[in-house]
Amino acid sequence: MNRNLWVYSVAILATALVIVPIADFRLTIHLSLIIAFFILIAVADLLTAHLLLQQFLAGGRLATLGLSSAYLYASMTMVPYVFAFNRGQRSTAGSTWTEVCVPWLFFAVFTGFPVMVAAQHWVVAALPARLSARARKRRRTAAAVATVAVITLVIAVTGIIVGAAGRLPPFWQSGGMQTPAARWMGCTALLATAASLLTVIRGLRHRPPVERWVVVAMSSSLATTILYLAAPYRFTVGWYAARIALLISAWVVLLALLSETANLYRRLSAAHDDLDRAHRELSRRAERLTVVNLDLEAAGTWKSDVIATLSHEINQPLAVISACTEELTHEWDTLTDDERRAAAQGLGRRVNQLLDMAAQLLALCHAEPGEIHANPAALPVEQALNHVMDNLTRQARTRVTATYGPPGTAVWADPIHTHEVLTNFVTNAVKYSPGEIHVSADIDDTGDGVLFTVSDEGNGVPPDFVAHLFDRFAQAERSGGARTGVGFGLYLSKLLAEANQGQVWYEDVLPHGGRFVLRLPRARPGSGTAASRDPVDGAASDPFPGPRKIV
């Protein structure tokens, strides 16, 4: 942009210097064409003033408002000049309008503009900080004040020139030649325009791009002054060239400002698109953060529930342990062997209960939905049930019977997960049912699944609690208001079943009792079995190799 600016400025001045040798060559008078030039210059300057004013309203830079005022002055002064020029051409030769008003108004246009551009730089710098801040804050008010000031100045200049036309020296003699006063005025205008141009060039690097193009307009004013001095007669090559230079520079600056405005709009549009993308990304991150916060809140609530529930449930076995320990310590000598044995067995059961709570709590802390990773294999039903039976106590084993279903039936599931669920169902039945317990396995109606059922002859589950039976920390009240366990064994069973594409549910048994059901996918023939042959010695490997983490 800077290179184009200097190219236009140098080209205008160079063209003026080239025309100087032939500047006094007279041409035909084209009144309508000349007036059209003036109108186009006024329109270009007015549009430039408007663009600069919009820049001020958007950015609040006072220098931009001053430059807009200078262009408004040039545009407004052109109106009385065109009026005076048209009237002068219709008047008699040697009239005041032709010899005085028109040339003085022309000097007010092409000399007043560069002087105003240079002066506004000093005026803006000299404004008090408080006044500058107020102008930037109330931009529309500042723009209105500047506009009124410019219109007042144009009216004052026009009034002085027209009102004092009889006392001002004429610029043209009879025959259309310049007077000595015109020469002196031309030299003064040349010096003033050159000084103004140097002032603007010195501070040009501190101006924004839209303001730098004023150098082209000021170069045109300097070229007009040179041509005016080089052409002593009106309607010569120099006289026409001066007006054409003003016209070209006015439209070059206007088009340059329009181009800069378009570039600003494109950059603003691109910045808006970037801002919109950033806003969408920020919204997505805010949504993710909200989800994370909710998860953290839920995790915190769950941990609080775990701690509160564990603190409550652990008191009962600890109280029994404390009582048994105190009894054995203080009454050892008075107790019989059977009483000592019963107390020791009570201690063992409570310790086992605490160990069971700890194991299930540890499993539950890791066993949230979607976090359980199953290692499914073809597990024979008979093998799964035998493993559950083998892990029961001798006393419990006498109350539990098993039916294995069709020979060769197998499920496609993780052996450890299957054992955990079935063991939980059976131990719950042993704990809460005083009668017989029956474990069975059979193929469901679709033929694609295997149903494991654990039936007991207890009191069953209260009807209003069935819907919450597999919820986390859900516990039904027992007879007498007693509760046993922590309340997450069935919840853990549900998670393990779902991790293996299975389901768990509860059914009432008439006339009394309940049935817990585990459904797992049926293994197809040819699937690798859990009890596969060892490749080294051919021995059957154990599908339950010992303790393994659930997740």
C-alpha cells in the first residue's frame, strides 16, 4: 500500500513538471465539462469525508475526525466555487465574480485543504487530555461539533471573499492574464502547500493506512499550484491540467479508501468467523466441563455414600467382635468348652463378614458401568455350578441342590464374573432363607441364552422394593428392622452381568420364597472352552485360576 501511495504522488508531481513547458498553450472553453469536473471532485471529497467519519466512529481516533473535517471543507467549499464560476462565465468580461471571487475561492479550495490537514495534526496534539477523552467517549457528539465547525468555516470564508470582493486585489487582467497579486498569492500557496505536505509526510508512519492516502491529495494540490504559476492565462493546458489533477487525486484517494475499507471488512469477517469458531469450541468445552463436573459431583456423592454406609454397616460386626472378645477375656475361666468354641466361631463369622464387605467395597469402587472389562470364554454350565458348590461351607452345602440342565450346555461369559454373580445369589439365599435352596440352569425359550436360577423358601422381597433391588446401596428391611450387608452385592452382580451381555432379575415364588435369575449368552459349538487343554502337558487348565481383579 505505501509503495502505491508514493507512486501516485510522484506520478502527479512528475506529470505537472512535464506539462510546465506547454502549460500556457490555450484550449477551447468547455464550460459544462469544467463544471462536471468540479462536481465530481466535490462528490469524491464528500464520500471520502464520510468514510473517514465512519472510521472515527468505529475507532475513536481524533486525527481521523480532523482529516474527515478537511475533506468535508474541500467538498463544501467547492459548492460556492462552482456557483461563482458559473456566474462569472455568464457575467461580462472583467466582472468582480470573474476576476476576484472565482480565483480567491479556488485558492480557498486547493490551498485551504492541505493547510487544514497539517493544522489538524497540531490541533489534535494540543487538545487537553480531558477534552480528548470526552471526544473519544462521545464520538457522535464530537462528529456533529466538527461538522458544524466546518460548515461555519466554509460560510465565513465564502462570506468574506464575496462580501469583500470590492477590496480584494483581482487575479486576472483584461485578456485573461494573471496580475502580480495572483503571482504573489500563487507563491504563497506553493510554500504553504509544500510546508503542509512535509509536515504530513514527517508523521505519516504514525498514521493508520486509511489516513496515509491524504499525501496523494496534497501532492495534487502542490501540482495544481505549480501549474497555476506556470500558466499565466485561463483555459490553457496548465489551467485544465490543474483541475484534472484535483479530480484524479480525489477519486484515487476515494477508491483507495474504499479498498482499505473492504480489506478491513474482510479481516473483520475473518475475525468474526474465528471468534464464532472459538465460541463454538468454548461452548463444547463448557458442555464437557459441565459433564465432568456432574461426574465429579456424582463421584463425590458416591464416595460419601460409600463411607457413610460402610461406617454404619461396620458397626454391627465390630460390636459383636468387641462383645465376644470382652467375654472371652473376662470370663474365660467360667466358660465351658462349647461356649468358648461358639464365641470363637462368632468371631470368625464376623471377621469373615468384614472381609467380605472390604472385598465387595473394593470391587464396587472400580465397577462403574462401562469400566468392567470381561474376558469371555465358553464356560460349561456344570463346571460353573460345581465351582460355586465347592466354595460353600459344609453346613451350607447340605442345604443347596443343583440341576445342571442339558448335558454339554455352555455359556459365553467371563468365568470369574459368572462365579461372582452366582456365588452372591447363593450366599444371599443361604443367609436369608432357613429352608432348602435350589440352583438350576436351563436354556431359555429363544435357544440363545442360558438361565441360571437360585430359588429359596424364605420370605421373599417386599413388593414395593423389587424395583430398587439392584440399585446401589439398596437394602430391604428384614423382620425386626434388622439389615445385613452393605447393600451393593446385587448392584455389583448387575454390573458384571451387563458386562457379559447378560441380565439379572428377581421373581416371586408362590406360595412363598424368591428366585434370582442370571441370563448369559449361550456358547455356540466350536467355541474355545474355558477348560482348554494345556499345550504343554495336555492337562486341563483351571478356568478359575484364583483371585483376579474384576475390572
